[in-house]
Amino acid sequence: MTGEAPFLMSPSPSERPILVDIADLRLSFGANEVLKGIDLTVARGEAVSIIGPSGSGKSTILRCINALLVPSSGRITVNGVRVDALRTEAERIELRKRIGIVFQQFNLFPHLSVLDNITIAPIRILNVPKAEAERHAKELLDRVRLSDKVAAYPGQLSGGQQQRVAIARALAMRPDLVLFDEVTSALDPETVGEVLSVIRSLVRDGMTSILVTHEMRFAEEISDKVLFTENGRIVEEGSPAAIFHRSQNPRIRQFVRGLGGERDDLGHGGGI
Ligand SMILES: Nc1ncnc2c1ncn2[C@@H]1O[C@H](COP(=O)(O)OP(=O)(O)OP(=O)(O)O)[C@@H](O)[C@H]1O
Ligand SMILES: [Mg+2]
């Protein structure tokens, strides 16, 4: 969070322990180097947004953090774990238990109820007793404002509702960190606001988050820090005000103005 609550007693971002630490991250697909030395730190409880043009490497950064991609070189540490040094799939699966990821596509199991979609991983992967997993799932459904959809199936829900179930499913693992990759991009405009509202409340509650988003107003409002990527590099990093209002980089000014203008109606939609 920025600006809005300067008098809270919680430590400022700079005093919080570092949860994610990335240094000189490089990744190539064949001859194509798509990450060209990324440095990024995220403190516990921080919300960091990554913005930038299509193809600039945003999703690739998230996939490296989650060990879905193995970097060519560089260092990634998440909560003390050297992600780049993980060698077996079992180690990567272990890491992914601690990191939630929410994509543009929700990928819910269509044959399972909302409740079962949320409890299946805690029960099967974390061995949480069923009753406890269901209690937690209902609490999370309350948090994403879907208490009335416990027994519904994904096909009976709107896109925005399905995405909120996907967020609850990620939280059900009690992750250290949640990665959001353009989670509102596939939604009808009228359901974007309800999803952003849920993410906003998670961030306010201190969920450490890295968000790739095209919702410029939203990124400005909720982020502690914003990074602008272009062509595999972070070309500027700073406070939301520094990136959105004070950047001297013409490319950033143009990007922020262009997308921000287009999406004005969405960034603050849905009564949030
Ligand atoms: N599996 C892959 N194989 C080869 N090239 C890939 C692969 N995944 C991504 N790339 C390339 O890596 C570059 C970065 O892609 P990435 O998906 O990270 O971009 P992005 O910033 O998330 O873009 P968008 O805003 O469109 O989602 C692009 O040039 C893309 O074509
Ligand atoms: Mg992407």
C-alpha cells in the first residue's frame, strides 16, 4: 500500500524482511534472450506491480519465481530457498506449495464444486483434514464474497466469480507469496472491479503479492513499488507516483498514458 495510510504502525517496506530476492536473472529460449538481467526484491507484506509492453518478459519473470521455468543464470531466492538451484521436480513442487499463482485463465476443475476446487489441494497435497480444509475454504469464500456459491460448479459462475474462486484456491494453501498474472484480462468489463476489489483487500491485509497487470490505476493505487519492463529488462523501478507521474522516460510516459486512459473505466469499476 502506498500513501493512503502513512500513520499505520506496521514497519515501512524498507524495514520488512526480504521475501523475494532476484539478482541478474537471465533466461533464453533458444537464441532469444528474453530476460536480460532482472533484479527485483519484494519485502514481506509488499505488493509489487510489473507493467510493460507485451512480450517484455513479465510472465516469464513470474514463471521463474515459481520454478515453472529454469533461468539460464542468475539468482532467485524466495523465503530463503534458492529457486534457481532446485534440481528435481519434487523440490520444485515443494516450492510451489508456498507460492500461489493466479493466471488469466482460471483453470478450475469443471466437475468439482467450488468447495471441492478449493479444498482438493490442501487435502491431497498438504494432508489437511477434510473438515479443517472445508472450514478454511468457507472462510476464504467469505473473503472473496462468494459464500453463497459453496455448492455451485464453475460452469454456473461468471468469469469474475470463477476468478475469485481461483484466488481462494491459491490462498487455501496458505502461501507466503501470491503471483497474479493479468488476472482480469479475460474478464468482462463489469466483473473486473469485483476481482480487483478482492485483490485490493488481500494486499491491504498484508499478503505479499507480485502483480502483472494492465490495470494502471489499480497498480498505482495498491502497489508499494512498480517496475516497468521492456525487452527483457527493468528499465525503471520506483514508487507508483515516480513511475506514473514523474518518470522522465518517454516510453513509460506514453505507456502509462495510453493504457491508463484506455482503461480508466475499468481500473476503478465495480464500486471499489
Ligand atoms: N515457451 C516459450 N518459448 C519461446 N519463447 C517464449 C516462450 N514463452 C515466452 N516466450 C517469449 O519470451 C518473451 C517474453 O514473453 P512473456 O510471456 O514473458 O511476455 P509478457 O511481458 O508477459 O507479455 P504479455 O503482456 O503479452 O503477456 C516473448 O518474446 C515471448 O515470445
Ligand atoms: Mg504475460
